[in-house]
Amino acid sequence: MNLNDLSDSQQTVLKELYQGVLDGDEEQCTLMAQKTHEEGIPPLEVIDRVLTPALREVGEAFNRMDIYLPEMVVCADAMQAAIKVLEQFFDKADQRTKGTLVLGTVKGDIHDIGKNIFKVLLEVNGFKVIDLGRDIAPVTFIDQAEDSGAEIIAMSGLLSTSLSMMRDTIQILNDDGIRDKFNVIIGGGPTSQNFAEEIGADGYADTAYEGVQLCNEILIVKA
Amino acid sequence: MPGLHFDTLDRLNSGSRVREDDFDKSIFPRVKELIKKYEIKFDPETPVPADDAMADRLFAAGMEYAVEKGLWVLDTQKVIKFTAAEIWRVLDNLHSPLWFGHAKDQVCLQPRKPESTIRPLVLGGAAGSSVTEGEIYTKLMMGYALEPTIDMISNANPTFIEGREIQPFSPLETHGAIQEVGWIREAVRRSGRPGMPLWVAPGAAATAPPAIAIINEERGIRKGDFLYAAMLTELKIDFDRLTRAVAAIENEIHVATLLAPMIGGWAGPPEGAAVVGVAECILAATAFSATIAVNHPVIMTLKNGATTHRQTLWVESAIGQAMSRNTNFPLGQNVFVDARAGTREILYEAAANAAVAVSSGQHTGAGPSGVTGGDDVDMISPMEARMMGEVSRAVTGMSRVDANEIVKYCLQQYEPTLGHPPRGKRYQDLYDLECMKPGQEWLDLFETVKADLKAHGVPFRY
């Protein structure tokens, strides 16, 4: 779809939807998403041409700290409101996500703000996230990943004792002979690239933003 | 009795359930209103503001928010609240001065105000920093105890216990915590400071049982020492940490709680973190029956929890001034650094944070430290604590305007590398651990930075 080929009314609707995401306006996004359908614009085009770039702009503003977590969450909620409308108009073949992650703060650790920021950034970037919360045992990560068909297990922690839990999770995957089924990434205060390599993780990210880029590199977008 | 016994304990499971999401998301919209109502303004050129009226307005904003918002209880998903009258009943009846430790090592905690000439307490330690167990850990603690500017001593985080990786909730956690405090006890004795007060959140332990297992008059934390029971970000508490507080108080041990408002998180900008931080101090004093709160604002962009970012320094100072001007509830300024031992940057970070803390009506420390782990082990030394302590002494009584100039100069020295600091060296490579003396190279660098700071306004006495 070439944007220049769109009618004025179609372009207006798309622009207002884009702005609705930037403004975190759920009502606007819901209304405009419905109007894209009335204007005959395919839902996948709306996601690819409007919602994804809008959210990318939001994510970049968050990374620069031009906006803060609550504002990004409001924008993400507005996006989700638009997607909820558009989902009605998808063909089954249209439905896609970049990939699925099982995410949590490891056992013994209740620090989760970094994990929560990562979750929001992942969702605005098209990933499906199963957020297990905090204080999550190694086997819970694995069981939930298996049950959900997730491609990535993502573990976070702030305490130094969390490192042993990350190591244990990978060890259990190895012992069960299912290590190759999942990509395992880690993040949080005491973690590092060297530690990730030491325990055999597939990746480490210093920041939530880098974590999203890591997930993009690890996974292939499903068509 | 207002406070932990029994207001807090009674209210933990009262009222209707509040979803955590809803609690979190409602913070920023309201805090934005309070920022506007009370005209709280962050100035990046003034990390140490000298605006008494704004400090008082910030306190008023924090008090209003504390009463309105309350604390969310993780285990019950309920919110506990205190009225302003209940809060003031606690704050107005805090006892001071308080004495900690024994014999010649006894120290006095007195309320301070901004620019106060009252001697601040300086707490040296490496909480959060990964350190090799046993003799290295003990010698690091000895290093702090041998610094005369350090009044109290806090722990580090042992990487292994008896060569074994520590698993949360395992019995090894408890064994590790008991050993750890034993090393600290040994360290202060070997350093000739057996009466030094201890301030501990065992690095070997993530959970409450080991933290309580270290209460022991002979070889653990004793009456008059401190046990950490932190709050969770933002405005949250849980049974684990309250359990530590109950155990501490009923064993005549002080509760040190901690607040870590996050710039960029649910509280939004620096002004939001300041408002939420003041609310957290007020509620910490009330809900935990804490003796002191450790002020530890963080910023989203620094993953190791460093407190030396320009914005976090401002939030620290703002909270410190708001609380000290309006209450006698003491605050310690946690000093978490980005750089590692052996670098000039870590010394300027320590100096900046000390200047902020003392001029803003607080005490200094624990620290300097940083969240490290994995391969980042033993990258901390007592020399940065020496800088923190000597600057704390030197700037006692200094005006906020003068302190601000010192802090801005320090920022020039380390701000360019914040987030990607120089690597540094291990403690055992910087010090001669056999005779417990810093190596010449590290000592020379310290003296160079100290001379530079003196030339830029720090009136060192020695």
C-alpha cells in the first residue's frame, strides 16, 4: 500500500490514529481504528504503517527519557485499544506476533521495575509477553515456556543471589535435554555479558531497550 | 501504639483488594498534580538547591501524598493508610539523640538540618558489591574499620559460601548470613574497633529467616545495631521485610529502612521521584517504626543503582532537605557509585555524594558501593570510603550554595563516563592485604584527587 495513493480522508484517519498513540488517547485510538476499517484500509497495513512506527517513536522517547514509564504505558494501552478493534477485521492468516517470551524476576528477588519496563517495550514492539511476575522458580519459567510455546525465557534480578537462579534454570534445561527449545536471556543489576556466557545464556542486555533489540536479533518475525 | 506495633500489623489485610497495576499507574497522574500545586522544580544546574521554601513545599507535597496514597502490601494486595495525626504522633515522639555501639567506638545520632554543624554519622560498607568470601571479605571490612572517619560498618555481598553458590530460601543462605556477620565482627575486633555498631542486610541472604538468624549478642548483630528492612519501589511493603523489622525491634535492634524512588519509573521525572521519596520517608518512619531511613533514589538509565547521576543527586538533596527541615527523622544518604575501585571517577563520585548528603541535612552512607555480580567481584575498596568520610567531615557546616559548586565540579570529572565507567581494579590488587595498607599507586591517585578537590573548595582538615 502506497500512502500517497490514499485518499485525503484515509490519510487523515491514519494521521489521527498515529497522534492518538503518541497522546496515549485510548478513546481516539479506538475510534480511529474503527474508521480505518470504514475507510477500507487493511488492518495489517494500519499496524505496519501507523501503530508500529508510532510505538517506535514512543519507545525512543522513553529511552531518551523525554517521557517516563507511566506515559509510555498509557501510549501502549492506547495502542492495545486500537489493536483490539483491528483484531475483529483480521483474517486468521493475518494474526502474527514477532515471538513469545516468558518473563520474570527470579526466585528470591522481588525487584521488578526493570522487568516491567522491559515488558512494556517488548509489547509495543510486537512481542507477546507472558509476565510471570516476581520470585519465580526455575522450573516455573521452564514449565510456562513449554506450555505457551514461547521462544524466549527472559530472567531478571537485582540481587547477587539471583545469579544462582539464572544458572539453575539453564542447568535444568540442559539436564532435561530441552536446552535447544528455548533462547534464554538475562538482565538486571548483577548480570553481565561475561556472566551470560559463563552460564550458557543466549544473550544479555544492559537496558530494557537493548533487550528488545536482542530479542529482535534472536527471533525471526513470523509472517 | 502508632507504628509497626500494632497499627501496621493490624492493617495489613484490611480493606478491599487493589490491583498492583492500578496502584502503580495511578501514581504519576496524581504526582503531576502535586508537582504543579506545590511548584516543585528540578534545576539541572543546581543539584544541591538552596531553596528553603521549595524544600518545605516538597515536604507538604510528600505528606499530602503519603496520607492519600498509603502503602501497598505485596502479600495481601491491600493498601494500608495512616492519617496525618497518626503520622505526626510518630514523628513528634521520635527519641533523639540516640547512641549506638560501645566504649570508645560509641557514636551519637543527632537530628541534622541543611548546613548543620552537627557531626554527621558516616557509614562505610559495600552492600550490593560482590566480594570473595572469607579472608578477602574480612579484610575489606577491616579496611573500613581502620578508617577513622567511618563511624558504623555495613556488609558486602559474598559471592559464594564455603565455595558454594548461594540459593535463595536454601539453608545455605542462613549459614552464609551467620558466617558473614561473623567476619564483620572479627574484622572490627582485629581493627581495634570492637564496639563499632553494625548495620546489616546480609549479602548472603535474600530472605527474612537468614536476616533474623544473625541476631546474636555474641557473634552476630547485637542490641543497638541495625538490621535493614527496605521498602519496595514505589510505596510498597511486604511481609518479609516487616518480619525483619518486628524481629529487630523486639530484640532491641534498630530498623534501618530504605527508599529507592525511581526517576523515569512510576514516579516520572525527578520532581515526581522527590515527592514520592518524601512520602516514602514519612511512611517508613511510621509503618516500620524505623530509627533511620536510607535515601537511595535511582534512575532508570543506570542499572547498577548508582546515586551519583545529576538527577539522583538533586532528588537526594531535595528529599534530605524536605525531611530534615520539617522532622527529626534521620536520613542516611546511600552512596552507590558507577565506577569501580582504583579509578579517579569513583573518588569524585564519593565526594559528590558526601557533599550532597551532609549539606542537605543527612548522614552519609552506607557506601560507597554498587550493585555488582558475576565477573565483577572485589571491585570495591576502602579508599573510596575514606574519600566519602573525609569529605563528609570537611563539608560539615558548609552552605548549600558552596556544596553545590563542589558537586558540579565533581560531576564534570565523572559525568562523561556515567553508564560506561572505567573498569577499575580489585581490592586485593590495590591494597597490600598482608599489612592492610593501600598500594602506592592507589594512594597517589587518592592524594591527587583530594588535592584537586581542595583546590576546588573542599576544606579538608587533614
